[in-house]
Amino acid sequence: MENALPTLRQERGWSQQRLAEELGVSRQTVISIERGRFDPSLPLAFRIARLFGTSIEAVFQPEDEA
Amino acid sequence: MDAATTDRRTRWGRVRGTAGTPAMAIAIPAGLLLAAAAGAVSAAMIAAPSPLLVGLAIGGSTVAPFVALVWALLVDRDSLRGAVDRPEDSVEGAWYDRAAQGAFSDTILVVGLATAALAITGLRIDVVVALVGVLLVAMGSCGVRYLVARRRG
């Protein structure tokens, strides 16, 4: 799954550690999501979208639609 | 989790349900007691030229596992420094789940093949050896699979 997490994070000037603390997950989780190697659970995807004030679709896109 | 809670976190954490009792303050003496009991029971039950030596060896070698066991049972994970608020959403949980699923399949496969081999050859092995073997296969498979998943990121 493609995602805009690195862009959204960098727009806020946040480190991966800062984002992980905001979401209550490990830094490795953020790294894995950004690399597209880990698809977050639905609750985590909602938290990410809410944190950046956007929708899930704006953050995550299926690879065939990206 | 608020900053005050985060500041109260310690390396070894606190006992669940207490105001602030360090987990190690309970785990170490309890582990020592359990190890001493294991050593005493071993010395009394195992027939050996030197029961005292057997008791010391068993007691000494089980101190660390017993301390770790008591600590794991008592500690409040939220009081550990570096613990994440939502471990169920972290990638490490997904790695463990995948590793455990794979280890289950590996264990079934190995036990099946070993059972077939023993049935065909007529060999007989001690039950304790067999159970230790199953345990090692399951733990080894889970550990290796977890490390591979972590390496892949």
C-alpha cells in the first residue's frame, strides 16, 4: 500500500520518533509503514488520518490506484 | 499517556496494582526463594553421590529464570521506560503473530515427520527428550522467524 506519511510528517517537521509517540506505537512501526512494508490496523489508520486532519484515503492508497 | 506518567517510568517497572513498588524489589527475593526451593527439592529427590552439589547446581542455574518469571508476572508494562501505549498496533506485534503462526506449522510438520520416522524404524525415544525436542523446535522456529521478519522491516 502506498502512503503519504513521510510527506505529511515532514510538512510538520516531525521526526519518526515524534510521530511514533503521537500515535502511541514504536518508531519501527512508523518506519515500516513509511516504507510500505507494514499495513496499519484500521484503528491506527484512523488515528493517523485524524492526527494530520485528513481522511484515510488521503494518507493511504492501494498500489493499483497509486 | 501524559508526561507525568511517562516521567514515572523506570527501566524495570513497578508492580501491577501498587502505588510504586519496584518490580525487581519483589522479583529478586521471590526468585531466590523459588530457586532455593527448587535446589532443595532436587537435592532431596535426585539420587547422586553429592546431593548438596546437585542442589547448588539446580538452585544456582534457576535463579535467573525464576527472577525473570516473577518479574514478568508482576510488572505493569505501562510503567516500563520505552513501552509504547498501543503495542497491539505496533509492527512488532505483527512480526510476533506471523512468527508464531509459522512456528505452529513448522512444529506440526516436524512432529509429523518424526512420528512417521519413529513408526517406520521402530525406534523408541524417551518422552522427556521428545518433549524437549518439540519445545526447542517451536521456540527456535518462532525466534528465527521473528528475527527474519525484523530484518525485513
